Amino acid sequence: MGEMVIQILAALAESKCAYILERANDGRIAAMKAG
């Protein structure tokens, strides 16, 4: 039971981290185009 919860939390953290990195990349590209 506890192991499954840890796996779910790890997967959530991973997807959230990937999402944040993606957004940061989009912002950087937009800044390059603007600047």
C-alpha cells in the first residue's frame, strides 16, 4: 500500500517537473524572439 502511494507521488512530481521545464523553455524561446 505505502509503496504504491510513493510511486504515484513520484510519477506526479516527475510530470510536474517536466511541465515546469517545458514552460520555462517556451518562455526562453519567446524572449529570444522578442529580444
